[in-house]
Amino acid sequence: MAQPLFFTIFIGIIALEYYVLTNTKHFWLGGILPALVTVFCVFLMIKTNSYALRDFLMVGTIAIGSLCFWGAGDERRKRKLKEKQEQLESKDNGG
């Protein structure tokens, strides 16, 4: 029961990051979630005394993955803004 719930929450967090938090004009707002996820993972690692190489690799993978989703969402927002600007310019030039 725990695995499906974990993956559902994980997919929800990724969707929240990609479609909501990075869709603002404030670049730093999307960085809150990756920072919280990384801090939470490190906290769990310390709390459970898990210091094996596998644990460090998992935390690193989670941190890099959440930063990648943040970057992809920000690039998506920039692309949408650029397309909107080009549409406005073509309307102005086309009459």
C-alpha cells in the first residue's frame, strides 16, 4: 500500500513543480520545492542513520531530479512567453 501512495504523491509533487510553481514571473518561487525536498531527504537520512553510498546516491538523484524539473518548467514558461511575444509582434506588423 505504501508504494502506490508514494508514487502518487511523487507524481503530484512533480506536476505541482512543473505546471504551477514554475509558471510565475518569480524564478525563485519554483526553487522552493526542490530545496524542501532535498532538506527533507537529508533529514530522513540523518534521522535513520543511513550513511551508505546507496543512500547518498539516492539523495543526490532526488535533488538533481527535482532541480531538473524546476529548470524544465522554467524553460517551458520562457518558451510560452516568447511565443506570446512573437504573436503580439506579428499582429502589430500584420495590421
